[in-house]
Amino acid sequence: MKHLLSLPALGLVAAMALPAAAQDADQVVATVNGTDITIGHMIVARATLPQQFQELPDEVLFNGILEQLVQQTLLAQSFDGELPKRAQLSLENETRSLTAGETLEQVFSTALNPVAVQSAYQARFEGAEQAQEYNASHILVETEEAALAVKEEIENGADFAATAREKSTGPSGPNGGQLGWFGTGAMVPSFEAAVIALEVGEVSAPVQTQFGWHVIILNETRVQERPTLDQVRPEIEEELRAAALEARIEELSADAEIDQSGAEGVDPAILKDLALVQ
């Protein structure tokens, strides 16, 4: 646990979203030369740990985190002089990041209310035309002549799957040419058009693509089922977050005075020069 000494602060926003602890977060668990360490400090510290540490037993984490916070407090108290520029700038960035994160939590909590999520779901899926899906098999050969010969064999009673296993050069050949279910846009245009034109059980004329010549049989069709709200909720919520963030940034930018002229002419490579912030 010694390498927990530097606990990252970037997870603080996540910590704020955790359920309230059973005990008071202000309860003091240790005092170091008059400086209090509280349960709240420990909760936040735990939430920022890498996942491999999060999985340790609670007792181990409690003792380890408390020890590290005591050590950090001792080291911080022993510091003499002014903080170096890099530390001051890091604190400013950290405060800016965490404060912005709290603002985002407020924005997102409004954007992700149940009514908004349900409305977004209905706008996307309800009333929309349900997509057709196709289940097809094919036999891929190198020439049109070979494809015509294959089609003739099938029409004369040869089993499509057996013929595919014997003659198809495509990766689906060993599986009887089976392509499984697919929707529009999944196949190259000429192949897709041939599939759509077929009736179930019908075998196509030879179809040329960049891969060679195909003989196709349409096995089944179905209408793609509309997903439930729970199935697409993560996607919808992510879109609502993005839209809410963009709208809030635009709103704030419209009322703000932003001057980025100082960045003009600056060599981007300067960001690698750590010596400037020593």
C-alpha cells in the first residue's frame, strides 16, 4: 500500500455521486499536529484509487488509506517555503476541473430526467419504419462461368450447403456458405441488391463483386425488432449528455468575454517544456 501515497484527485466527481455513508463524513478519524482527517477525506481518497485497489478488503483499504493520509499530512506539514509553480498551477487546474465537474453533474441531472429520456426514445424509435433483415448463404467462385455451373448444379437438385462446402472459396464455405442475419448496408451494394430482390428459397443468378462471383440463396427474412428503452438507454443518455453539454457551453460562451489572442504565434511544442514551471 506504500504506493498509494499520491492519491489522484480526478475521481472526486465520481466520489460525490456515491451513496451517503452510514456514518457522518465529518467524523474525525485522526488528527496530525492539529490537522483533522475525516471519514469524508477517506471516502474521497478511496473513490479515486485504481480499480485493482478498489477490490481489496474494506479493512485493508481503511487501514491503508488512513495510514497514507496521515503520511501525506506529515509530509505536507513539513514542507518549507512556497509551493513551486508547477504545484500551484496543478492546484488551479484541479480546482477548475472539479468545479466544472460539479457543474456538469447539475447539467446532466436536468438533461437525464425520465421525461427527457422517454421523449428521446420515442422520437427515435416510435413510428420509425422497422428495418428488414435477411438471412442468406452464398457460394463464392472466381469466374462467371464457374458461378453459372454452380447455379445449374443447385437447380438440378444439388444441396446448396454441401456445394458451398465443396466449391466456395469464401470464408463461409466450410459453414455451408451461411452468412447469418444482416441488415441493409452490411454487404456491398451489388450483393445486397441481389439479396433484396430474392424470394425466400430462391437462388440468384451470378452476382459479381470485388471478391469474385457469388451464387446466393435467401434463407429467411424478418423485421428487426424495435429495441426496448432499457436496451438503448446508455446510448440515449450519452447523446442527451453531449447535447446538454454543447448547449450549456454555447449559452455560457454567448455571455462571456473570451480572448484567446495570447495563444497566437505560440509554438505548440512549448507544452513539453517542464522547465518553465519549475
